[in-house]
Amino acid sequence: MPAMLKFLSFGSGSSGNCYLLETSENSILIDAGVGYRKMKKHFAEYGVNQGKISAILLTHDHTDHISAVSGLAIYLNIPVYATEVVHQRIRTNYKIHRKLPKELVKPIEKYKPFGIGAFTIEAFDVPHDSADCSGYTICHGDKRFVLVTDCGRITDEVSARALEADYLVFESNYDPQMLENGPYPMHLRRRITCPTGHLSNTETAGFFRGGNFPNLRQIFLCHLSENNNTHELAEAAISQALSGKNIPYHVLDRRKVNGFFELK
């Protein structure tokens, strides 16, 4: 019987990011930017077995990805895996009043695989204007789950990881016309569009249009901008890009819970 793998998004965007990847043996959280009290409510509402959650992985140090990390880690009594740079930023972030106990701090190195329960995990480099930013390749049995969020450009490394994925969470942050015609000042627009900013619908769609994805079974578009994107625009771009490829896709909500998705 194929190994069970499920995916749930508690929120995806600058209002807060947190995902759950679950097997029959154990679960992991990826990022912890959704409020601690809200997460406890979500656990109860969606029947999440908290006893199975064995770790938190962090992609980078921006507040919308780490604001609830200490509260969640202490409440669940689970370790937090991140690069040493990200752990250092957690320690010095004035918005995180409750710091992680030393016994829950687990530094990792990019390109050095490690195990958490039933998962084999490897972090890789993603270009973003944080102190450090990682994507993750997470393997369980013969299934390969890849997450890329807050990505300024699609590097050779990002492309290679995505092309290997069976299940892919990938950023589609902004619509270029909405950003250009919107209220953001020029310096902020430049930050978003620069090589260490975010990926647009156009860039993400172009990647899927031009790539050969022999293993890809599902795509999840993440981290949509509230002010510079809509579900309809992101969906239209990816739908056109995937024309004829027969790959299911989902657009993740900023504040709503999406899932559980069964990754078959």
C-alpha cells in the first residue's frame, strides 16, 4: 500500500504562513507565522493530531513566517529546525517576546539531509531579501514534496528542485499590472520585483509553461499578495500555463485554512 501523505495550509501570505505535512507516523509544521491561539483553534477544528507533530521547519526570518514559533514550539514541546542565521534572528527579533529554549533549537545546514520521523529533509538556497532563506525538499517513501516561497527569481537550483517534485508548493505573489498601477511607492515596487523579492504570476506561469515536469502530480500556489494579486488572476495564469499538461493545481488562501489535501 502506498505511504499516506497529507498537506494542509493554515495561511499563506504576508498575514502569516504555516503549513502541515502529515504521514501516518508523524507530522511537521513548515513556518510558524499564524498566531499561536489561532493555531490551537485550527488544530481542534480540523482534527489535527497534535501528538504526531514532531518538529517545525522555518524557511526564513521574516515575521510573517516566524512570529508564532516560540509559542507553538513550547506548547507542542517540539524542536525548531532552521539555519543558524535564522535562529540568530529569532533570538534578536524584538517582536518575539518569548524566546526558544535552547533544547528546542536545532540548527541545520543547507544541502545536508536530515531525518525527522518518517521524513528525509534537505534545505536548499532560495533568493530573498531576508538574512537567509531556504526551500525544502521533503521525501517520504517514494514521494517528493518541495516548497519554495518568498523567492525573488527562479535560479538553476530552484528550478532543479521543482522539476524533481511530485508535489510542489510554489510562490505566485503578484500580478505585474496590479503592482504597477497600485498604491505602493516606487521603492517598495522595486523591492518586490528585484531578484531578491517575490515571483509574479507571469514568472511562475512562464516556468510551468516552459518546463518538463515528469513526476509532478499537484501544484499549490502560495504567498499571494493581498494588494497586488487575486485568486482569479493567479488561477488564470497557471491554468493557461498548464494547458495540455493535465497537472492539478490549487491556489492557497491568505487567511483561510486549505486542506487536508491527500497527496496520492
